[in-house]
Amino acid sequence: MKRILGILVALTMVVSVLGAGFSALAGGTGPGYPTLTELSGGWWVEKDNPTILWAYTGNATNVVIPNGITEIASVTALSNWYNEYSYDNITSISIHSGVTSIGQREKYIFAGCSSLKQITVNSNNANYVSVDGVLFNKNKTALVCYPEGKTASAYTIPSSVKTIWIAAFYGCTSLVSVNIPNGVTDIGWSAFAFCSSLENLNIPNGVEAIGGNTFYGCTSLKSVNIPNSVKTIGMSAFFRCSSLKSVSIPYGVTVLEDSTFLYCSSLEVVNIPNSVTYIEDDVFRGCSSLKSLYIPASVTKIGRLMMAMPAWLFDEATTLKVIEGSYAHKWAVEREHPYTLFFVSEIADMKDVFDVMTLAISGLELSAEQIAVADLNKDGKVDAVDTLAALKIVLGL
């Protein structure tokens, strides 16, 4: 259940204290959370500091943040995490000039407002701005929230943006494509979670981490380009991306975290680089189309527990291709998981190809002769497509 509800990992503490509904908040929210009091209209604020908004339980369609509120603190404010209150009817939110902080304590702000089409900000607000109904910080270096109810099928993030906030595009089911500018370096947890129509995405070079749950439930996602700059891919990052067919993990990633590709039922080809040393639980479980998976000799740990069972990590249809004598070889033998031996001599004819690909991954300029060696699809360049082609040759796919 914990993994199935991976989208709520960041909210575990909040859920534990608020699960009984907002009526319980008046008496205190537990360690780390303040005692709240209700203002007229269903606005819940801190009892000792009524300028800080934590929750809204009203039923307005066009919501206007009350004057006097300076901080929208919590995910529970104007959000739909709890069944006791529904915000499906909210279509617009207006933020006045006095609001100085939004989501600095819990950043899943407005997530779950499925009909929300417009966020407006008073032009005199010194900290936030709205462009075409999308919420940004004032200098537009951070995209805070793209309203879930917007009906556009495509969106281009402004070139000034460096950070895509946690859950910024959460539940935006109409989006088919999002153009991320080259300047973006940070993509937050659950940034595109449940964008069920999103088909393709290019992550620009410069992004170093893909947060946990980033593409959770993106069931239409067919391809995603992960640049060489990425060093971390968070847990459940591609959970239930059931249309994803291939992925190349960049060199530099050292851990495949829990449930990274859990239930990616169309996934056929995965390139695991020699930098990976640890494969955690459930990473490839439910990948029923993944018939063969090469585990490099660099991997020295599989599963969190010493006696981790294969069913916790790989689909039963997946045959592991392992190097003779490697940790993965011993692991597969001990747990009686299907495997085939991959002798080093098998890649002797591919050595030159892989050598050139290593140079390309490192960002070095290739000579015409080197490109000719490793350009397997003959498009004049050496890239991830060639890497996947080489992997298929080695694995006999």
C-alpha cells in the first residue's frame, strides 16, 4: 500500500495528524504543526498567528484569499487530499498583494483542485505573479502551479524558469506535451504526476535530479529523454508509465531507487550503465514486456534485504543477462531467478562501439572516424538511440 500511494510519501506526517478531518485541527495538529482556529467562511489559520493559512473548508467556486493572510502554508489549504472536503468546484483563485509566502512548508499547494483554470495575483504583489493563469514567483524563475483544470494540450514553460516546483503540473490531464527550456535545473517531486495524457518529454541537459514520483501515473508517456547531467532518479519516478517502451539511464546514476519503473508494462528495453551499484526493491516489478535485462558487473547490491526475493524486484517474465561471476550472477543463482550468462568475450566485437559511446557520454567531441564506428542508425551522430541499438545487439533482441 505504501508504494501504491507513493505520491503521498512527502505528506505522511500531515496525513497522520489530519486524517480525521479539519474539525480535529482546532485542538492542535500534533508535533511540528500549530493549533488552528476557523475564521468566517471556512478559513483555518494558526491560532497564535492568524495571518498564516493552513486550510480551507468553504464551498466557493471563485476563491479569494482573505485580506490579512500573508502566508499560504500547507498542502491542506485549497487542496483535495482529504475525502471530507472536495474542491472539484473551484475554478479560480485570487491572491492579493499582501501574500508573501506560498507553500514554503508543504509544497503540494492547490493539488487536487481538478476544475481550477485560473490563478490570478494582484499586480502589486512583490513575491508572486500570474501569467495566463499560471502561478510563478515574481521574477518567473520558479513555476509554482499550472492549474489542473486548464484544457490546453500543449504548454511551453517560459525561458526564465529554473525550477519546476513540487507537484507543479500535478493532475493536468489535458496536457499532451510540455516544452521545458534549457535553463531548468530542478524538477520537483510529483511535478508531472497523473498527467495521464502526456506523451513525450525532453528533459534538458543541466537537470541533475528527477524527483520521486515525477511521472507517477503518466499512463500515456511513450518516451522521455534523460540527459547525461542527471545523477539521481527518485523513487517511483516512472511508476505506472504503462506506455513507456524504452529508457536509457545516464551514466552517473548510482542507485535505481524503489519502484522506479514499477508496473511499466510496455517497457521493452532498459540501458543500465556501469555506474549503477545498487538496485532497490520493486524497480522492475510488473514490467511484463521486459523479456531481457542486462545487469552490469558494477551492481553490488540488489534489494534492500539480504534475502530479497526476485518477485520483489523483477517481473517473472524478465530473464536477467548477467556477467559470469558477478554479484548479479550469484544473486540470480541463489534465488533461482531466470538468467543467462553474459561472457565478456561476447562484446569483444562491440568494444570499439562502446568505447566511442563512452566518449560521447563524457561530452567529448568525436572525430568523423569515431562517429562512423558508433553511429549505428546512421543519422550522423552518436546518441541514446545508438546506445539502445548497441544494447539490443548485445542482448540479442
